[in-house]
Amino acid sequence: MNTQTISYREQNTSLTGYLACDDTRGDQRPGILVVHGGAGLDDHAKKRARGLAELGFIAFACDMYGDGVAGDRERVMTRVIELRDDPPRLIRRAQAGLDVLTSHPRVDGRLAAVGYCFGGMTVLQLARGGIDLAGAVSIHGSLKTNLLSEPGRMKAKVLVCHGALDPHVPMTDVMTFIEEMKLAGADWQLVIYGGAEHGFTHEDSAGSKVPGVSYDALADARSWTAVRDFLNELFGAPIVTQRGA
């Protein structure tokens, strides 16, 4: 497994992402964009990128905030609000990460995106915006948007993995999302995990003092299986089938 940090830019913003791929293989493969949660590009996102690389993909965990933002709560919250409230800007920032993938000599042009929490919201906006992705996966991500998809615009197949007890993404948001997908004519799936709260894949959230946020090992494992099977549907059987994250 080869991992490396990659510096890149989106307009005037300097960004630093994390690439993972199996360099023992010389073939071309699909590229998977991994979009981090609210804390920024962290060990969780890097671990998920490595897991996807173990499945045979080239994975790039992008940076949505910019150098020097992660770790500074005030700057993080400012950046989250800026991007959340400006979907075209959010899409441009994520597109910069996709551009890193498409420039990789072993990426065959096929792309998908997997996002967690804030990243889940991000990948859904990519899909809503008609970005040329084979698929977009949101895991405990926000489903709200002020830029709804238009009928026939979405190219990506969509998978949403959601915790039934997530107070940060209530069932009213889920039902609104369902109606949006129906009107958009999208190819979409929604998996709801009973007993799971927000952030159910984040092992470091165990003992979190934030209400409604907790790790759920079963929902984590089940959602990883759902992601693997979804990518299998999009691109063919994975090279390695054990749980990689």
C-alpha cells in the first residue's frame, strides 16, 4: 500500500489531500474520492481511503477546508457554514479533489465519491449538480440542501446510509430527501440502521459528549459492506473482499 500527501489548489485556496493505492498493481482502476467529516481531513478519512485502496481502487481523501483550518474549531465552523450555504462553491472545492484523481495515471476515468457527515452532504451536492460520477455515497451525512436536483440532471447512482436515531438528520429531512430523489428521477438507495446515531462510523466518537453522536460497530460494519457492494455494482467485483476499514 502506497500512501502520500498531495498538495493542490482550488482557485486561491491551498489544499492538502491524502492518496492511497496499491502500487504492486500496474493496471488502471476507478478512482474514489473520500470526503471527510466536519473535523476536516483526519485519521478517519485516511483510514477509509486505505480501505478503499485495499479493495482495488485508487482513493483520494480530499481537503475541503484548506491548509491550517483543521484543528481550529472557530475556523472550521466558519468554513463549514461558508461551504454549506454556497453549494456551487462546495462543488468546486470537491471538484478540485476529483481533478487530482483524474490526473492520476492509473485512474481509468471512472469515478465515485464517498463522504462522511459533512462529506456526505458534499458528495450528494456533487450528484445533485450533475457531476459525472458513477456513484455517490453519503454516510451519516446531512440531507438538507438549498440547491435541489433538477429532473434528469443526476448522473450518479446514490447510496445513503443513515442512522435511525440521528437527531442531527431527523426523519423529516429523510422524507424530504426521498421526495427530492423521486422528482429528480434518480437511481437511489437508502439504508437505515436501527439504533444508530450520528457519526456511527467514527470509532473516536465513543464516549462523545455531543448529544446524538456515538460509534456503532454493527452499523459501521454494515455500512462498509453496503459501500463495498455498491461499488461492486458500479465497477465490478473488488479485488479484496474482507472488511478494509
